[in-house]
Amino acid sequence: MKFIYLVLVSLLLLTCLHGKKDKVTLQSKVIEDTTPRVTGIGGIFFKSQDPQAARAWYGDNLGLAIHPWGSPFEFRNANRPEEINYLSWGPFTEDAENFEETDATFMINYRVQNLAGLLKNLKAKDIIVVNELKEYPHGKFAHILDLEGNKIELWEPNDAYLTSIGGATTK
């Protein structure tokens, strides 16, 4: 009887250890993935007649943490929960440079991995790339037009930099 009990306990331990190994292997595959693609929403921006008043209204009435350029939303990376990520929200003036090349009143920013590779793939498909990759401390950016002429911002973020500068965030 003791022998059967030891065998069952051993099998249970091996199963648990094997399961942990699979999670580690799966997680490392996710971390090592550099496929050029969108990984999430990075921001939502819209034209406003009075961006300052709009920011104040959203802060006062909806509780957004407001900065001069909008509000940063903080969230955790699904594949690396210890990592803080950000989504940006903000109103822009109606003549803002960010909205050139489009008549749209909004712009969605997509978080991407491997922006250079994604731009190469999009150009190969004759997608209109509005501007080439630009690099800033908080990440790499480029803009494209979708099939309806909406300007899309692509952002390969540097979330560690954003975390280092601190400040209030909307959670």
C-alpha cells in the first residue's frame, strides 16, 4: 500500500513540475516572439474645439488622471504581469498636425512589436505609410492610412521610460 501511495505522489509531483515547465516554456515563447504585429490599443485621440476644457471635463466628471496632453491609462502586460503598460487618451486641436492627411475626427494608436518589420510588411502590400519611423524616449512611432483613409498611429512603446517619469495614471 505504501508503494502505491509513493508512486501516486511521485506521479502527482512529476505532473505538477511538468505543468510548470510548460508554463515557463510557453511564457518564454511569448517573450521571444518578434513577429511584426499589433499587440493592443495604445491610444485614442480625437479633435476638440477646446482640448483644455475637454481634458478638464473628463477629469472632473469621469475621474481621469489629467496631464497637459491627456490621460495615461495604466494596465499590466498579459504575458508579463510584472510589467506596467500604458494606453494614452487625449483631445487635440482641430488643426493638430497629428490629424494631417485625414478628414477623420479621431485617431487610434495601436501598440505594436517590431515596428520596423511591420512597416516593411505594410509597404510590400502597398499600404500608404504617411511617415517613416520616428524614435523618441517613450517609443517608436509611424503613421499609416487604412483602406478608408483613416490615419492610424503605430507605436512600439518604451513602457519602462513612461514608468520612470512617474505621475498620476488612470487605473
